[in-house]
Amino acid sequence: MRHLLRLSLLGLLAGGTLAGCASTPGPQASFDGGPRSITLHHPASGETVSVTYRRADGYDPQALDRIATLFRDRRTGETVPVDPTLVELLADLRDRCGADADTPVHITSGYRSPLTNVTLARSNPNVAENSYHLRGQAADISIPGVPPRRLADEAAALQRGGYALYPHTGHVHVDTGPVRTWSPKGGDPRILEARATPKAASGKAVAAKASPAPRTQVAAAEPAPPKRPPAKAAPAASPAKGNDADLARVRMVLASLKEQPEPAAKKKP
């Protein structure tokens, strides 16, 4: 009951600041007051949810509850309410990529519990301690028939939160945090996750020297290890001098002569 009441509160606050969210929907968000639907699919389990999450009077708490169930931590089974503006972002990305309204958005990673996040962070540099996956504000996604680069480009154009392309797995991370992007660090490509940009003392995200997209802050990629100087080849042995070679041959001849048997003495007639 408490969970449904919380979802109802989120629905009533659709047009304003959402409790517990780091950002509110930008001017490009599709808040036209009409109903809106989305189909979400979890490839690993085969689970699919198709719901009309927004109606004329606001967000549907039961639909958001079903979305939260699909977003659940697959290791612990825990759920948290998913940020409705994240659902709006996923629907907008689907539409901008030219996919049909019933095309499923694949969710490879949704909510992550603190225990799961800590476990992954120990072995993978792409797992952030302050990940937006912990808050129900992030998703790693792909859309069938849409190239991952196109999906990342549309997320960049929307400027509604963090986004990053992970080439190893072909998924794109999106969240409703500050507008930024980053380059994945080296690590196990099977457990990739986006890292939220660290913040400086002033509260502004730390910008990197990499080529940023317009109005986008970029987290620095991990520097490549320094190149080792090529190993020097060992100097070749200098050839023996002519006199030494001749002397060696003479010694070999003398040694062979000593080893030969002496000729038998001839008998006198």
C-alpha cells in the first residue's frame, strides 16, 4: 500500500518537480496531457511489459508499478519507483529513432540495489558508487533495428540527462541526471555500466579535455598506460680475427695428426 501511495504521489506531480529526482523534464519532453504507452523488454529473462503509463489525468500508478517490477534488481529482486521522466525519455528516444509505438525498448540494466552495486564496483571501473541506477533514474537500453550510435546521437540531441555509448555490448546508458557524457573505461565488457560525473567543490560537473558535444560535459576517459621503450637487441658477437682463425685451424690439424696411428715398420729383406 505504501508503495502504491508513493507512485500515486509521483503521478500527481507530473507537471512539476518530482520528489527524489535529480532533474525535471526539459522543454522537449512530450507532456501534451494525452495518453502515452510504452513496451519494455528484458532480454535476459524474456519478460515484457506493455502499458499505458500516462493518461489524461496523470501517471497511472499501477502501470508505473509494473515498470518498476521489470526494472527490478535481478540479483536481489528489490524494486524502487522508476522516475517517470526516465520513462518519458525512453518513449521520446523510441519515437525520434523512427521506431513504431509498439517497438519494445530493451532494458539490459535498470534498478541496481546498493549490495549489487558495491559488488560490481569491486571488479569493474565502470560501476559508479553514486550511480543513477541506485535511484531508479537510469537504464541501459537498446532498440531492435536502431544502431546504437543513432540511439546515442538522439540522446545527445535531447539534452535531458546523462548518456553514453558502450561499444562492447552495443547498449546505450541514459539517465535523468545532469546533461553529460563520458567514455567507458577498460574492464570486463560483460558488466559495463555508466559512471556519473564526479562533482567539484562548486557543485559543477568536472569537464574533460575530450571533444564534448554541444552544451555537454564530458568525463575524462582513462588514460592509456605509458608505452615502454622497445628492447634493445643484444650486440652480435664480433668475428674472430684472421690470425686467431688460422691459429685455431693449425691446432686442429696438429691434434688430428697426433690421434692417427703410427705406420707399421717395414720388415728387412
